[in-house]
Amino acid sequence: MERPTVHPQVLVIGLGGLGGWVLELLARTERISYLVGADVDEAWGRRKVYNAASGAMLQGYHPRLEFVRIDLHDVDATAEALARLQPQLIVNCATLQAWWLRKRLKRSDAPETADRLSEAGSGPWVSAHLALNRKLMLAVRASGFEGHVINSGIRDISNAVLSKRGLAPTIGLGNIDLLISPIRMGVAARLGVPARNVTVYGILHHCHTSHFRRQSRGAPPYFLRIMVGDQDVTGQFDTDLLLHQVSQDRFSGPEGNAVVAASGVKNTLALLRDIGLLTHSPGPQGLPGGYPVRLSAAGADVVLPDGVTMEQALAYGEAGQRADGIERIEDDGIVVHTDKAVQIIGDVLGYRLAPLAFDECDAQATELITRLRTLLDA
């Protein structure tokens, strides 16, 4: 009798600082029985998979873990791998440049340069994250894969770009999630109530995570409603100050990867288990910014709080997008940067940041990364 084919529940692509944590956490999760880790570096990837399996076993979990080599630059080979594996869900953590590489300037002899560069936002670096995400989504389309895709690369922006070409991932991870949970903890501590009784509805962009880490005033527009049970307690808080305080208490950079990964694992389980989880996440349905969503096997549905229209929600997302260095995303996916971002990148890196065409991500990313590394090594 022929044995039925068993397909992996999750394929994690990119086993670096973030993807490695995603794999480790999923390997220690009930009802996750079959995982595949993928990376372009085979020696590294095999060790990461081995470590995840070994650690899981020490804690009493015994999932099936396998490694496959995937080079996202090779769209055809990636499509073949997806067609062969047929995972239920993909978590993509591959990128050409970890965002926190720019933080090294802070620790160098040029902290003023780092501050100046941060004023441009993350938008100028979207090419470094789109380059591989774009190729993965092209492979997804070519392979006929119909499952969900969770994207980790500047998801507030890149998901919106990909959506213009009909290639939007299901959801992102982190970013808004990294604010909502600390808000719940902070409100619970101040009001003396269990955190489980605190519900937050937020519409915030990636730019708010960096803004409130640095300062408590002058943020781009955002929406925040805080409930304890059925009581709206938002008015009891200075929300700017609250966001600043909770941002100060968390790690930023590679030290915070475990929490970012936990956000991705939460989204993964909600999509796989069809539990209709009400949560927050960036880039749902290819929208700019982060929103309240309900995650189920059908995907991510935006759940706006009473009194907020989709038009208003998008206005918050687009305002955050501009604050992060993106003036607009054209209907064909061309990314137009703000004048401020163009000026700063020109001043600091000596590079003219031209509008980013959908098929020119690699060239712009290579140039930006090369110039940044030259600056770091100076």
C-alpha cells in the first residue's frame, strides 16, 4: 500500500538572526510536527536545523525537521522547490541587509552621521528587502502555491509595493506588534489589572517604532484605543508618552529578534489553526502600515475599531509611509521617495536615490549596501 504524501506545515526561508529564532520557536510548539528550514548557505542552514531539532528534543518536542537549500535569486529553482515541498505556509526571513546594520554607525566614531541617516527613515532601504521578497513571490506565483506567506522585510512598505503587482504576501510580523504587547503590559501595571483584560486597537506604521524610541512628541498621526474589559480608558493616558515609555523598555536590533520571531510564530499558528485570532500585524492585504486584524485559515481580515473608516485608516498608514521616507507607491509598483530622504541619502552616502522600479531592486540595493559598508569601514 502506498504511503500518503506528508507535506511540511511551515517552510522558514532565511535562517539568520530572525529566521533562526522562528525555526527554534516553532520547533518547540505543540501540534507543529513537520518543519523545513531553508537558506542559501547550506553549511550554516544545516547546523541551524540540527540545533533547532536538538533543542526541541531537550524540551520534549520531536518534530520532523529538514533542511533544503534555496537561493531566492533563482526564481525557477525556488518555484520547483515550492512545488515539490508544498508547505502549508511560508515564513520568509531572507533579506540582503539586516536593518540593524545601520545601527553600527551609532557605535562607531560617527554617531551624528547615524542620526542624520535615521532621519531619512527606512523607506530608502526598501530595495534591500524587496529584492528577495519580490523573487520569492514570483516563484510562489509560478509554483502554483496557494498557502499563506508571512514576510519579514520592511513589511509595512514592501507588502504595499508587492500588492501593486498582485504579489502581496498574506501578512507581516513584528513592527506594530512590538508596540501593542508592551502597551498592554504598561496599562495593566498602571491600572492594576491583568494584561489579558487589556485590549488595544492600534493603527501605526513602522516609523512609529523608531520615532517613539527616540522621542515622545512630534510623531506622525496614528490611532490608538485602549480598552479594559468593555471600558474605554484611552483618555486616562498620554498616548505619546506611553508609546515612548514602552519603546524605551524593549531591545532594538538583533537582541530583540526573539520577540520579533514570536510575533511571526503567533501569526503562523493563527493562520494554520484557523482560530480567528484578533491581533495586530503590518502589511495585511498589501496595505501600508500596521492594523488590527483577524487571522484565520482564510487569511488576514482588517478589523477596524468602531468609528474608524477604511479611508481614515489608510490615511494613517500613508502618513506613516511618508514619515518613513516614501512619498508614494505608484500603481505599477514604482516607489517614489520623499525629497527629504533623497537629500539625506545624497548627503550621507553620495548616492542619488532615484524612483525604484519594480525590477530594479537588486541594482539599487547593491549600490546602497556597498556605500553603507564603505561608510562603516571608513
